Amino acid sequence: MSKTRFLTGITPSGTPHLGNYVGAIRPAVQSSQRADVQSFYFLADYHALIKCADPARVQRSTLEIAATWLAAGLDPEQVMLYRQSDVPEITELCWLLTCVTGKGVLNRAHAYKASVDKNVAAGNDVDADVSAGLFMYPVLMAADILIFGANKVPVGRDQVQHLEMARDIASSFNHLYGELLVLPEVVIDENVATLPGLDGRKMSKSYNNTIPLFTPREQLRKLINGFTTDSRAPGEPKEVEGSALFQFYQAFASEAETEALRQRYAQGIAWGDAKQLVFERLDQEIAPMRARYESLMADPAQIEAVLRAGGERARALAAPFVRQLREAVGLRSLAQVQAPQAAKAAKSALPQFKQYREADGKFYFKLVSASGQLLLQSTAFDAPKEAGQSIARLQQQGAAALAELGARLMPVEGADAAQLSEALEQLVAANT
């Protein structure tokens, strides 16, 4: 069964907090355990350099975030967990993409526009204090995604534009060099849990109102006891709407537990008792993770080994793909240069994919041998890019892709399986 590739990046620029856990970490770990999903998680340490010029802080945050994800249950044997900087193919792909990305596209990126607007409002030069790293952020993000052919990328609404830009950049590349890059799809969870911060606003590092995920037990109790409540006395019914305590409990409790607390609110639970219930329910889930986190933080070499191993696994996928892209754009061995007539003859001697549109408005492709014999025929595709992506997969993987694409292929009467396999391997060899 073909697995859908999900990719998530985490920028090491701060300490993970409870809002990060319920909104991103916990659902991502749960998703990684699905049998139909292949998950990629990376620490975006190159991206961190855009926001943070403190080397020690970048290093410390990388350690904290890696330990957090491992403590939360991410299994490095089941997922691809790696550091962005351990996969140099990402930055090479970033340059290839830079060469097909219009400056006008980057001018429209939200982060860059926000910096420009801030400078204009202050009467400064529009690009004052704007680094090339900030300007190029969307291209590096596109490389992060496209390097592994991610199908789905879960993001917040503030990142949707960057996913759309990644698709546009990939389309520009494919238009020039062939259907080599998979266009990713954005995934937005409308039901993602959010938590209020210490000041009542959404918990965020930007507001400096966070509760660190692995706050020591007694400090966590103190912070929860410090939540502001109204003046209703014990025995007076209390509203769950707008109650930070109730929101915290709901984010960690089951539906049955949440309903039970809702009833106790209606019955007039004392605020002190409510705070104790919330503390106990949070600590019940966090305590085992906290112990694992503290153990990992005490042994940084263990985390380094995990990330190094993940980086090697990631490179095993990225390196051959980038070699293929280098070949596609013309960064090739000069020893293989052929005279024009010889090159034309060699190309004509190869099997060929032919993509076309029928009267039904659908798109198809077929593979014919060098002598013109039909070897492979596709079913209908709604869009030409879908057909092109299937062709690219066959050119990259050869006969190994036949089973994966089985539902999109039709039997061809008289076609010889051995001849088809040989033709595909010829194309793979010609593209490597």
C-alpha cells in the first residue's frame, strides 16, 4: 500500500510550551502512528538563523525541541526525524529553486511585506534590517518540502501562503525541466486545540504568556492556581464559556471527563477545587513525558546520535533525487557529452512516454518502444500535472513503480511484461 508523505518542520527558536503541545506536537505524534502515513519531522535550524543571532540559544533550543518530541512519543525508528542542516541537499535544491522563482513572488510574502510596512510606518528605508534570509525564507521552505516529495504539509493559517508559493515554485521548475517535483497539499486542522496564556490571550511566545511544557510539577500547580477567576462563591453555578481553567481541562481530558466537569461547574464547584482538578489532569499526562524529557536532556549525546542517524536516512533519499535534478537542469558530466546527431540518434533509440488529451477532456499517457510498439497505457487523469507526476515516478523508479500505479494503468493487449520492464529500466538509466 502506498503511503502518504506528511512533513512537519519545527523551528528551534524557543522552549516548547503547553500550547505547542496540544496544538501541534500531540496531534502530529498521533498522526505519525498511522499505518498509511510516512512522516517526516525536521528541526529547521537554518530557519532559526533568520530569527535568532544567539548561537548558544539556537543550540539549546534544538536540544530542547528534539528532546520534547522524543519525550512526547515520536519514534525515530518509525518516522524520519532529522536536522535541516544535516541534509545539505536541501540547500542545493534551494538554489535550484531560487533560479526559477520570480522576485515579484517573494515581494508578496507576508513576512517580508510586514517588515516593509513596519519600516514605512517608521519612516525608514523599506528594506532596513531586512536580511536576504528573511526574503528568501519561502524558497528554503519550498526546498524543505519538495526534497522529499511531501504530499501533505500540516500548517497553521499563517503558513498557507508559503505552501501556495511552494506549489508555484515547483510548477515553474516542472514546466522547465519536466514533472519531477511533487506539488504538496496544505492540511489545516480546523479542530486544533488552542490554549489561553497567562494573560488570557492565545498562548504564544510573541505575547510572553506561555507555560513551558515541562514546567516542574509544583511550579505548574502554582501557575494554574494563579489563573484569574470570577467572584462566584462555592455553590454558585459557574460558566464554562470563557473559562481558561475549563479550556485547559478540555484540551487534556476525555469527552466523558469534560462533561463531568461541565456538570460540576453548573453545580457550583469551588474555584480552588476546579484548579486542583485541572492541575491533576494535566500532570497525569505530562508527568511521564517530563521524566523522559529530563532523562534525555541529561544525555545530549543520545539526542545527537538520534538526529545524526535520522540525517543519514534522510540523505539516503535526498541525495539520489538531487542528482536527478542536477542532471535535469544540465549540471552533468562532460564525459557524457554527445555530438548533436549522436544525441538525437540515442534519444530516438529509447522508449518514449507520450502525454495527450482526449475528446473527453481528460489527460492520458502511454509508453511506446523505440520501434513504436505500445507497452503501457494509462487511465484518465483530471489534470496534466497528475499524469506528468506518474510519468516522472515511472522514469525514476522503473518497474518498481508499476505496482504503486496499478490502478492508473490499463492492460495492453499483446504487451510483453519483460519488454515493458526492460524499457522502463532503460529510461531509469537514461535519467540517472
